[in-house]
Amino acid sequence: MCGLLLAQSKLQRDASARVIAHVEREHAAVEEVILEFELLTELELLKVLAAHYKTFYVSSEKLARIDMPPSLRDMLPRRFAEQAAVCPVIFDSQTHTLSIVTATPDNADLMREVQVASGIRNINAFVARPAAISAAILKYYAGDLRSFSRFERTGDPFKGTMTFERQRLTASIAEPSDEASVIVPRERMVTEEELTNPGKALSPAPTQEASRAPNTHLQRAGESAPLMRIPHGDQTLELFNVLVGLLEMQRNELRGHSSHVARLCRKTALFLGLSDAMVHALEFAAYAHDLGKAGQFHLTALNVAEYDGHRTAAKPLVGTPLKVLSPIDLPSEALDAVSHMYERFDGKGFPNGLAGRDIPIGARILAVADTYSDLTQSPRNPYRKALLPSEACDVIFRFRSAVFDPSIVDAFSNAILGENARSRLLTTRSTILLVDGDNEEARVLELRLVEQGFVVRSARTVEQARKVLASGSVSVVIGELLVGDEDGLNLLEEARKQPWGAQVPWIVHARAADKASVQRAFELGATDFVAKPAEADMLIAKMKALLDLRSASKIPAAVSGALSEMGLADLIQVMWHSKKTGCLSVHTNSGEGELHLLDGYIVNARWGKSQGENAFYSMLKLKDGEFSLDPKFKPTQRLIHQSTEALLLEGMRRLDEGLVR
């Protein structure tokens, strides 16, 4: 690399010698040493490398801000990503191409390894600096939101990212209530300095012990309240997830419930800018909140507040999760959240009749998230059907100030708003039929599928599978060659002759992977063949890719929203992945524009008097305004011939360099 930079007069010989000596002495990456010595800026270095490798570059800033859905992350297992120092960034379902970032995009052996690990033949490699790739893996796989903190600097676009709305919500939640006579432990307001300088240690504010709070783990008056951390917390959380998920498998309406609540709590806490320790504690609370409460009712804050039967059932069970978990040294904030989740904002709840912000913030967040999950996922909720996200939010809004903290409700709605906008553009949840006689192995895969948000139907016999398939609701079949004593391929053969099974993607997931079995499976119409044992993440990634390829015809009648819900770049990526055709209209105070899409690709753009690529680049800078998608529109001309991937990357580059006006 130093030779390349010397040839282009980007580096002097004495500087090159210093870099090489440091690399040999410290075993550091050449790119990082060059940047550490401030011989080049990151953009200058990446431009040289991109030109050399004949590819695009991805800056640290852009890598820190990409929207990585679980389906993209799961295409490469975390262990492989860490060992190979690669991170997925884009998947084009139209061309079935996975794009990754790596420091060595010309490494043919590495590309073959990525093909094997992902199961995807077409791999596209972009260049990025090694430290940024490591930080991206930590952020998107391990959930470490501070992994990019080392890249922050004065004047960097990372600074000042806390919006006025988030400041208002955080302040309203953290400030003491004027009416509160007793102070209880709560998370203090996080300052903008702490948000923009994550490397700075957070010191919890001192609190006083509440005379009405029942938990013996609270600190004494005047003592500081350090957040309790669990060694190997991520592994412990994963263990909680698996164990609680297995318990929930016994009740269909609760499958995946705790995982869903944990994701909602995490999203809300991150939106509020709460500390990493508090986010971690809330996830523990989400997994633990229903332990020991199995019974006729699912007990949420709303159910308990509105129905005598639920309230009667809940009162003796409030402390049960704490008893179950008493041998475990969990964070005190997690225990507070679980033990006070049935308190009401108006003070009419239990067990202690706490009101307003005397209720620990974790309990206020958990109450909203648990209720929302129940309303949107369980057909046994008070409305006797799974509500749409907007309908569930309307229900929660009706009980703000009575049952729920109004500020938490506002924060929760803002935190999931972008997710709701995305869900309006994408299709509904897919149903997976898992046909496997191996109960233990099938359970593990079923648990992972439920955690990913799929509806899973399991069949242990061919007859059970036939009945589920005949219902016509199956999106994908994952089936064994041998189901009990029956031939699973006979079921595939029968399905391909019936209207209900002729077009259903069918992945054969079998222990017997001999050549004859594989050949027969494909002859009968199998879509893919995966030999056991195979990583669940890899199998799920293959399945999601199949669903992406088949989702083009499932288009909503119309979609509209605000750019504050979802940025234009995010909108474009969602429509690209879901292969939308139509006209996306954008209305702002500064003007109006259109993007014309064909199967997810942008074929034309209009902004003011300009059209084509320049109009597209001008629209990328829009932050506020309204958008609407008309799926009935059919483009009549194509002025843009670049791929959506190339357009977005070039647009980001122009924004970086201030070339867009």
C-alpha cells in the first residue's frame, strides 16, 4: 500500500519508512497507521484504494449509520464476520447479490469463503478501513452502540445528533415530579455531551431509598447507585432468550413474545439515550417479566388495569419472577422494572401505588412495550384479534396519563415510527411450515424463526404437513427427507401437483445428503437443499432471500408518511429490497419531486426543473417533508441506468464532499 501511495505522490519516502517500521513493530494495519500519523485523511485514503481496487468505498461515518435489517446481518454468521474481517452492507434481491465491506476487496480466496458462508454466489466487495469494519461488526452483531466512538472528533457529523424532540422527551421523563413526596431510583437525564462522547464514563446520580418500595436490593439513603453489570452479559441475555423462548413454545399466543418485548424496550431506551447498562437491564426485565405467571390470562399493564379478573390473578404473582430469579445477580434496574410494571401513572396500580415518575423508568417502559406486543401479536388480547401497529398505538394513547406515562408513550411511538413506516412498505409476516420428525432439532430452529418474527407451523408427520399446506397460508416449507417413517419427498411431489403447493418455495433440510437424494429433490421441484447440521442463521438467510425474490407482487394499495419517520435513503433501500414499482412523490417546503421505480430500481427522478441522476442526488439531502407511494404508476421512460446500489453510494459520496446543492 505504501508503494501505491508513493507512486501517486500521496506519501513521502520518509513517511513511508516510518509507517512500515511502525507496522512491523506494532503488527498494526497499514491503513490505521497512516491515519494515526495524519499523513492522509480517511476520505483521501479510501479514494485512492477504491480507484486501485476498481470498487466503491464506504467511509466510517456511513458505515456507522447504515440501516442493517436482521435479514441482512444474518446472511453472514458473526463468527465468520469477525474472523474474516468483513461486514455485509447491502443485499440486492433482484440480482441475488450480497455486498460486503472489506479492507482487501481483491482477495479472491476471501470472496469464495464469503460465498460458502452466505450461500450466495454473487458477492460484491467495497473497501473500508479495518478499524471501521471491526466497529461495524461490534455495532450490528453485538449491539455495541459505542463501537464507533473512537472515530468521533470535533466538528464531526456525529456531534449534535441528539434532536430537540429527544431532549424534550428525555428531560420530561428524567425530571423529578413536583408532586412526588418520595424519591425512588430512576435513570437520570443523559446529557448531549455523554451521547456524543460515549467513551466518557457515566456516573449514576445518587438516590434515596423509598419507604414504599418493596425491593430489598435498593441502596441506602445517600449511597451512590452504580448500575450492576453481569459478567458476559450478552451470553447471559442469549441464554435467557433461549430458555424463556422454550417456555413460551407451550402457548401459541405467547411464542416469541418476550423477544419482541425485549426489542421494543431496547429501541425505546436507545431513543431516549439511556445508558448501555440501563438498556441491558431492560432487556433482562423483558425476558423475565412473565416468569411464573402462567395461567388463564396474559397479564399486561392494560389488562390488569381494565379487568377485575386479570387484576385478581396478577396481585399474588407480582413478586413471582423475583423469587424465580433470586439466586441470580441481576441488575437492580431489571428487578425494579419487573416488580413495578403494574403500577399506574395515576397512582391506582399495585403493589405500592406509586404514581408519575416515582415509578422506575424501566417499569414505565416495560408496561408500554408489553402491552403493545400483546395487542399486535396475540389474538387473545382484549380486542380478540392482533391489531395493526397504528391501532395498537391508538389504544395505548387512550390510556396515557391514566395507565401509562405520557412521555414514555410519546417516546415509544417515535422510536417505532420508522419501523411502522417500513412495515407499511413491506409485506405482512410470513408463515413457515417446518416438517421434521426430529423434535429436539426442530425446536431449536423453530425458536430462531419465531425470534426473527416469523409465524411458524410445525408438523411432525406428513399428514399434519398436508393439512397445513392445504390451508394455503404457507410462505415457505423447510422439510426433512425422512419424516417419521414416511418419505418427505413424496409430500413434495404431491404438493407440486396441487394448487396449494405448486409455487411454495421448498427447502429440503436433511441429514442424508447423498447425490441421489439431492438429485431427486431438485427433480421434484425443491428450491434449495441444505445438509444437516447447518447453522440456523445461514438457513434463515437463505429462506429470507427466497421470500425477497417472491415478494414483488405483494404491493400495498398506497403508502404515505413523513420523511422524519424514515429518511429518503432508507425508503429507497426498502423499496429496492421489496422490488416496488410505482411513483414516490416527495413534498417539502423547498419543493416537490418524484422518484420513478421499476422492480425496485430507480429509472427516473424529477426535482424542480431537473431530472435524471442530478435530480436524484438533489433529493437525497431532503430531511423534512411528506412522501407518498403510488403503486399503480408505471414508468414510461428510463433516464437512469445505474443500479440503486451505485446511485446511493455515489449520492452519499457527493453529500460527504459537499457536491450536492
